[in-house]
Amino acid sequence: MVHCTIFLPAEDSLTVTSLLQQTFAGQPLSFYGPSDQWENAIVRRKLGWFKRRALIIQYRPAGHDEFASVLTRAMNLAGPIRAHKPNVQEKLMTIIQNTKLSLVLIGTGGVEVFKDDILRFLEAVGGYALIDNTHFIDNTGQLVLNDAGESAIDDLPVPDAFVQLGQADQRSPHNLYESQVARKNRSMAVLRERGVPVIEHLPCIIADEELQPRTKQDIVQRTIALAIVAVKAEGLEDAIVQEVIRRFDAAPFFSPVERAFIDIAQPTDDDRLRFVWRYESLWVLLWALSFVDDLAFPDQICDVPATASIIQRTGDYASMLAQATLRSPATLLDQADITYRLDWACVNARVMGQPAPAGLNASVVYERHYAFNWLTRYMDQPWDEVRTDT
């Protein structure tokens, strides 16, 4: 055993810290950083007079720069395998998809000397592990799936903690709605024709039958807020920005992060860049409100002058609300599903050190994914906290 990655359902550093201290009781264990947000820990073990081993534990929660690459590597191993027991493989993919915290364990000279400790910790914490990028084990040490498609278990229960609302493949295929499966298959066919890589085990998104769409009022307000922060990011004078806010009665429409940006007299270049990309999210919302006819393949940026023209033409909030027509839930979900799979392809390419496939603009895809996850209430998060899990 050279290295090990542990997948956990909750981002609870205090519990993890406590269990690590119990697991390695009596052994030198050092944490680097505050206990509630440490990034690395080291366990040291003396073997005889002159031999020592160290185990480095890297704490990688959702949101960490390396978290997506950790999960993508696991999915790239588990997904394409021709599993002898597909039901086990499918549930393993659900667990990986819904992981909230990963621990990456690397040993000087390997981690074999710490094997019993690792298994004891794994059992205590209720997680799953990828060993040497070749096989997965459960919290009792049994083989879940290896790179030859073999499993030592006939079923893999998915703990409730690993079930995530909004992504629906945590259920048996027999319990998925037909609309979900059909949409997933259509999306994959479209992307294959475009030369975009797809993965069979990427989950379905929410079903037509389960969707609780945003109201037209919510979407129009969010559209106006995005338009204003984007033009400010482009350099529009503050006096004009404030006039637009008054004309559209937009003061209550901003998220906390947007409000802070609006209030800054001299934004940094990084802030400007971040918010100018919101044109791409704005374009999705204008499409959802039927102000934009089509969402073209995201290999280039949207028509920025057209967005300004649409907003100016509506004139004010009441007029924009009256002129807007919501897309049907099915149409919305069709585009959301394709975008979700496009973002996976972009993330996967980035992890592999490759350019985005089929000429995709990864930043455009990300912003679209962000907007669609808000529109479809993915995890029901407010705008500033929307996740774009792939």
C-alpha cells in the first residue's frame, strides 16, 4: 500500500480530528493550522533504532482547490470499468459523487506500516477508501471494486449521509423517473456527436416530476442584479450604476457578495474579472426568460452588447417582468443536463492537464452550470453559495 484516499460524507473537521487522535493515540501526531481548518497532519512512527516512517494526512474538503481533482480521479477509475457487479459499481459512484470531504494519505516509504490504523480509522468514521489508485475498499476493509472489475461484496449499502438531494442517481435505476434516464441518454448522444467525452455513470439530474422551478419574479430580479454587477465590472461609472439601480428598483436584488462589490468605489482587477464573467450566467437567465432564442454551443463568449440592449429595451423591472416568458421545466432541464455533462468534460480535461475538449470555453461552461444549478434549485442554495459539482 503506497497511498490511500478516504472519502467521507460530511465536512466535519472537529470529528475527524478527534477520531484521528483516537486512532493514533500514543503516536506523535501534529496538525498544521487551526484545529477547525487544518490542511495537513503528520503521524510519525519509530521502527527500531534507525528506521522511521511518517504518514502525511492531507485534509481536502469540498471547496478546496484539489478536491475536484481527487474526486475526478476516483470517478475516472470507477466509472469506465466493466464491473462484474454493476449494482456495486453504481452505488460506489453515488458515494464518490456525494463525498463532502477527502483525506489523502501519503507515507514515506509507503503507508503499509500504518495499514491497521487506517482500517481502524476508516471503520470509525464510516468512509470508503481508494488504495493505490487501483481498488476501493469499504469501512470494514473489504474489496468494493478494483481495476479488473472485481468485487468481494454482493451489495454496497449507501449510508444516508452520502445521499444528496438534487442528484438523483443515488436511487436504484428502477426508481429513477423515465424522464431522467431519457434526458441523460439524449444529452450523451448530443455530446458524443460533438466529440465531447461522456461518462456513463455521471448521475441524472433532478426529474421533471421533482423540479420546483424558480418563479419568474426571482429570475427577473436575479437577471437585473447580474446585469448591473457585470456592467460595473466592465468599468461603468458609479453614478450611472446607481441610476440603473434606481430605475430598476434593484437595491434588494443583489446577493451579499454582489452588494459588497457594488459598494466598492475602486474594485480590484480580480473582482472585476470575477464579475464580468457573470455575463455568461446572465445569458442563461435571459434565455430562461425567453429574451434569448437559443443557447449556442459554449465554445465562445455570449453576445455582450445584446445583453445590454435587452436590459435597456425593457426599461424597468415591471416592464421586464411583463415581457418575460418562462421556458418550460422540460426545456430548462434539457439544457441543464447537457451543461452539467459539459462541465464534467471540462473539469476532467483540466485534471488531466489537457485543453477543454471540442473547443469548449471552460469558463463559459462553468458560468452556465452555475446559473442552471441556481435555476433548478440544486441543493437549494442561495446565489453566492451555488455549487457546480461534477
